[in-house]
Amino acid sequence: MIQYVTVCKLNKALYGLKQAPRNWYLLISKFIAAKLGFKVCVSDPCLFYKRGGTGRLMMLFLFVDDFQVNFHRDDRAEWNELKALLVSRFQTKDMGPSTWILGMRITLDRAARTITLDQELYVTKALEKYGLTQCKVAVTPGVVGRESAAGGDDDAAMDALLSPSHMMRYMELTGTLMYAAVATRADIAHAAHQLASHMQAPTRRHMLAAERVLRYSFELLLLLCELSESKGLLRRGVGTYNVEARLSQCFLDLCEPGD
């Protein structure tokens, strides 16, 4: 007996389908290149750039359906013309000056000519999600040697594999820390790398180590990533103590030979 199956050919991609993100990128990138005159960055295909009428660089960053744009004020008239083309084609809306991007807060100081990024809200939400809002803060992201429990559990209990539910929690927590590390929190990059290397078979010891990194992030909640015209890229902390000196000590403690 022959069974007939009906197959539908879509005229356009539907939201939620597997190929929809790719089709959307092909559509928007072709428009930005052909109609707006931007070029695609080789290292990041979501970053487009071009030289404005004044010879200065104009940059357009695409994240799904959100745009971030950077241009000199002398090129504002030219950008308004390009923006009008975007609005007419994709019905976009100008949300004004950028204050957030990918979970990072953007702070502009035109007098000092600096752009500052921080993830205070991102870290705060992570503490709430993993039940560590009332935790005791840690002064370093890791310890020399092996993490131990406050209750004095033996090594056998500490080295036991996590249950499936706790293993999922460990993976989510490690992923949260890894994003913070690659964005603004380079001070936890080494610790996040070590946690990621145990993703397949984490133990209770590894879970405590992951929670320690988050507790450390709580202490340096306002560690900033600052881009200055005169000083370049630097990281600084907000507080009553010398954060830069403390971070230097942390890196020294974590990079001892044989650790």
C-alpha cells in the first residue's frame, strides 16, 4: 500500500526553525553589504565596518536582531541616511544611546574619553540563581592545593561523582562563569578554565571550587573593563581597597609551578 506524504515549501523562514537564524543572517548581511556599503569583518562575521565621508571608521554590530552602531559625530548625517534605509527595510526602531549589550552595562564618560563595561547585574542574578546571595565572600578565585569542605568530609566523599541533577547545576554554573571570564572578568579566566576541564565527571570538590569562584566574583562585584583613549584597555575595581594589587596577588597564587 502506497502512502502519500504532503511536503510544504516555505516561501520564507519561520521563527524557531533550524535554518531560520542562518537565513536571517544571509538576508541582513547581504543588505548591509550591498545597500549600506559595509564590509564584513573577517574575524567576526557579525561586525560590519566602512569609512564614512570624513574618512573615519563606522562600525555596525549585529546580535540576532539587535544592532549596535559606532560612528563619529561628524558622520551623523551619513548614519541617519543609512539608518533610514534600515528602518524602511526591516522596520527597526532607534533605542537611543547604548546602555547595555549582551548582559554588560555600558558607561560612557565623554569628558575622560572612556568606555566602561561591567557585569554587576549579571553576577548578581547568578548569585540569586544559585542561592548564594547571602554567601561568605572569597578573597581569591581559587586555593592552593585542593578544595576542602567546611564540614571536614573525607577525600572519598569529596571525590564522589555528582548526581545527574547536581552535574547539570555544575555545568550551568561553569558556563555562567566562563561567559563572565571572556567578557569583563579576566581575573577568573584561569579558574573557569580549570572548572571546564572537569565538565564530564565533576565531583563535590569541583562544585565547591565553582561556588568559590562565584563567591569571589561577589566580592569584586564592580570590577570594570575600561577602554581609554590614552591608556588603552585596562581593568579596575570600585571599592576602598587596591583591587589591582589584590588581582596581581591572585594570579601569583594561582600560577605557582606545579599547581
